[in-house]
Amino acid sequence: MGVLPAAAGDDRPPRRHPDPARRTARTPARLGRPVTARVAGTAPAVAGRLGKLDRYLTVWILVAMAAGLALGRLVPGLGELLAGAGIAGVSLPIALGLLVMMYPALAKVRYDRLGAVAGDRRLLLSSLVLNWVLGPAVMFALAWLFLPDLPEYRTGLIIVGLARCIAMVIVWNDLAGGDREAAAVLVALNSLFQVAAFGLLGWFYLAVLPGWLGLEQAALDVSVAGIAGSVLVFLGVPLLAGFLTRRFGERARGRDWYETRFLVRLGPLALYGLLFTIVVLFALQGEAITSRPWDVARIALPLLAYFLLMWAGSLAVGRALGLGYTRSVTLAFTAAGNNFELAIAVAVATFGATSGQALAGVVGPLIEVPVLIGLVHVALAARRFFPEKETADV
């Protein structure tokens, strides 16, 4: 579990060799440094060249989670202090961590290639269906299946299912060697739909559909302006920063310097931001999580099932559509991830900070972070089941 295998994500096309066993694969094993390695038998060699942060990323994430939980439990008033100031309804330290985490990944995007991604109808349509039709429906079904006797937690999970990820998915995708340009397009697309459809879908899944099925109904008070502000801050700011960084960096020193020198130094900042965000997020909710372990376990089961079903199903869809590894894994992570910051903010605003709905949102990252970092490893191992000729290289 300690060593993160070499990922695939270097934008340079793979070199061809007449011997299939010696073909090269595009494998930057860290967020900042492109590394070219042979397919067979080179993961240990590549891992040996990585820094300790990259080699043991899974361990550091687990340590960050434990540290956050311990701080939230042992330091009186820490949660209230961290939540005291916020941006777009999210704690200021978490907001800063998310921005630092997303900026390096978005600075790596080759924005001149976004047009080609936007023209891939198979990718865009499958993403819309998975994120805005199947995703909320799957969470609705799992919430009622696992929590029929706990209406507050059930409602909180349904809200989580409506909030599509626009932040951490960028990092998971990069670690798994997904298509960065495709991730930027899909995240932007999800953001637009989130502003337009979140309130409507909340009304449908909490009031209309339960009424049709003879189930208990709930209400949801959502501010469209609040959601739009959240999207603007957490996607718009790092996206603009990444775009301007690449534009002026390439103009000043050229693409080769930008990608082989500048991004190498900038890359680790994303992992520092990720670990900082995890510590703060779990410190903010540490007492709530550790004081109700049985409730947390009940909430965790449908979340675990949701992540695994959505990720595996979406990867299979990408494989069936012939999207290739890089875009299939991007499709999988964008469909499986959720925007817990938005879900928690909506639950707190509607039902209160100490409500069961808010706790359900809080438990989300407790399950999502270790599960999705595990799925990064699974994705890299599953790469061999995809054709070598990838859509992203065409």
C-alpha cells in the first residue's frame, strides 16, 4: 500500500519499439515530473527515483487523516475556530488548501488542446449521463437501501450524491495518469450543471420521487447564487491562474522549459495542498466523527458501495466506448467523486451544523479519500487491459 505505482499522464506520445515487451508507456509517477518507463518490470525502478512524499503518498494521506481526527478530538474549540471564517460557505483554511491543491494540476493543462476534447461527444455525453442521471439515482437507491430507518443520514447522503466533484478529482485524475485536458473540460461541464440543476434535482430526489414511491419526503433550501459562488471560487480562480501561468510561462521561456523545468518544481505543491486540506477537513469534523462511530459506520457502507459502483462502472463504460485508458480513467474519477464541501455547506445551511444531514456530508471525505487513492492504484494496474492506441494520442 505504501508505494504509488508509476502513473500514465505525460502528454508526449509513447515511443514505438518492435519488441512489444519493451514498448514505452507514458508514466509520470508524480504530479510534477514526467518520467518515461518501460511497461514491464519498471515500477520499482521508477518508484526508487521518487521523493518520499510521492513514494508513500497513500501513507501520508492516512497519516493526515489520523492527525486531523486527533487534532479535532484533542484540541478544544479547534473546529469552531477553523469554521469561523469562510469563502463561499467553506472554511477559509479548507478553501485555501483546495486552491493550492488544484492550481498545479490546472497549470499543467494544455489549453490549446481543449477544443479536441470538447469535440469528443462520446466522452461528454457519457459523462453527463453518469454524473447527472446515474450518479444521483444510484445514491438515492443506496441511501434508502442502507438507511431506511435513519431519515436524516439518508437525506444527507442524497445531497452528497447531487454534488459532483470539481476539486479533488483533478488530483486523483493526475495521479492515475488521466487526461488532464479532458478532466478540465468535464469539471467545467459539471460546474455548469451544478449551478443549473442542483436545486432542481434536490427537489426531485427529496420530494417528488419519494412521493411517487410512497416514501418519506424532505425539503431542501438551496441558493443558486451560493452554488455559483462556490463554483467561481473553487474552479474559476485556480483555472484562471493555471491558464495565465501556462500562457505567460510559455511565452516567456517556451513550452519545453515550462513543462520540463517549471512544472517539476510546481508539481509537489498540489500534494502539499492535498495533505493540508485533509488535515484541516478532518480536524474540523474530528469530534463529530469520533463521537458517533456506529453512525459513521452506517453512513460509510452506502458511500463505499457508491464509490466502487460508480468508478468501476464508469471505467467499464469508457473501455466499452473505446475512449482509451487516459480518458476512461478521467471519466471514472469525475463520475465517482463528490463535492463534499458543497454538500456540507448546503446541509448546514438547511438543517443545521449539528444535524444528521451535516454528519452524513462530513463522513463523505472520510470514506472518499482512502477509497479513491486506492482506486488510483487499481486504475494503474488495470491499464494493461486497454488498447495501447489511446484516444488521447490520436
